[in-house]
Amino acid sequence: MTSQYQQLLLEAETELFSIYTQLLRIRKIEESIAERYSEWQMRCPVHLSIGQEAIPVGISMHLSREDHVYSNHRSHGHYFAKGGSLKKMIAELYGKETGCCGGRGGSMHLIDLEVGFMGSTPIVGGTVPLAVGDAWSAVLKGEKRVSVIYFGDGHPHPVHNAPTI
């Protein structure tokens, strides 16, 4: 093997390990939330993203910190893949002031502007107009970033999409 080939192989292995680590981290966090939810201490309904970890990890590995992400009711994986704070998210589920929304948003209203996670909403497709407006704003300002929308199954719906686009 050439040294160039060995270097490429090492880089691929490193990237695959990073992907696997993120997938496993999200899965374990979600399983832990599911396990603890029955204790009735969390102050909100919870929609888990178990089985959907690969999508946000695969997308987020190609995003920069400046890129923006908008999510849906199953936002935990999207939030973590974009770099959202575990401590703040768990505090949010328990209704703590130190949560990412001050303990008022719960599982389906996560936000972490520092890493470009602009927010989530339980309304399927509800972030489409927000993300499209954000993307248009970036174009008008000449910013080199993208806006990603995770809108879940049951969407697209013409009521939201047609006027937005």
C-alpha cells in the first residue's frame, strides 16, 4: 500500500468512527430518556428519534457551525447532531431554568443558537416557512450558509409550502 492510500484509509476509518460514535451517543441518550420518562419528573411530552439517528448525523457532518437547522417534533437527534448541549436539553425536559428554552419549551421546542440549531416545533412542517425565510435572508445578505429543514413524515403540505416557496 502506498502512503497516500494508507492516509486515505486512516481518514476514512476516523470519519466512520466519528459517525458511529455520534449515532451511538444519540441512541443511548434517547434510550435513557425513554427509561426515565416513566418516573414522571419530565415536564413535557417526549417524541423520541430512535431509529432516525443516521439522517441528522449524515447531514450535520457536512454542515458548518454557521449553517442553520430547523426541526420538528422528533428533534433530539437533529439537536445533538448539530452540536446542541446535552446538559441544556436534559434540563429543558425537566423544566429547569438552565434548559435551552429556560425550562418552558420542553422536548419539542429545543434551540441552541450558538451552534446554529434555530429551533424545533411540534407542528409538522411548521418550520418550513421559517427556514425558507432564513435561507432567503442569507442570500440577500450574501452569507455563505445553508438552512436545513427536517419536517418529518406527513409533510410536505401545500398550505405551508406553496405560499412559502
